[in-house]
Amino acid sequence: MFFKKKDKKDNENFIKIAALLIHAAKIDENYSQKEHSIIQKTLLELGVAGDDLEKIIENAQKIEEDSNQILDFTKQIKMMDNKNKIKIIETLWKIVYSNNVADNYETSLMTRLGGLLYIDNKTMGDIKERVKKEIL
């Protein structure tokens, strides 16, 4: 679990994390139920309370629609420990490959996120290959 003590700020942080995941899911213009399920599962694993889950996702969708950049979504993730950062990156790759193919927009997003989240190319590549083997 990412946050030790649940408070209002936790949900704000979860909303931003969810907004980034939703952004990745929507970048190919096909936000599927499978991607939605991947996002739900990840948020629960990060510590979102089950009764808060859909409200967090709903709020995340609103801020993702109103945003024209991803920097605000990545701020909280940068401060996470490496284990949780890796979990987010794995989830992003699962979203990208949920339809069995990564398009140019998705791979470009992942390249940008690697830099923004301070994940080196080797680690990004290793995670990508592990997810591809798992999914494909």
C-alpha cells in the first residue's frame, strides 16, 4: 500500500494517479472495459478503499478530460518508492498492450513517462518485455 494513513489528500493523490492511467488508456482513442478493469485493480492494490474506487475514477476522468498536459499527474508518482513506481509502469504497459498492440502514440507516451518518472531505459524495456510476455 502506497499511503500509510488514509486522508483526503490520499484520495487527491489517487485521483492524479488514476488520471494518468486513464490518459494512457484513452490515448489510442479506445478506452475499453478491459483497460478500466486494469485501472481498478491497480488502484485497489495501491490502497484505494473499495467504496472510494468509482468516485476516484470518476473524478480522475474529469480532470484528465480538462487537462492538456501530464506533468501534474506524474508529480505524485515521482515521490513514490521504486516498488510502487514499477507497479504504475507495469500497469501503463498492461494498458498499452491490452489490445495486443502498441501504437505510436502509446509508445511515445511511455517514452515521455520514463523520463518524467526517472525510470531508466533498461528498466522501462525490461518491464515492457515482461508485460508483453504476460499478455501476448
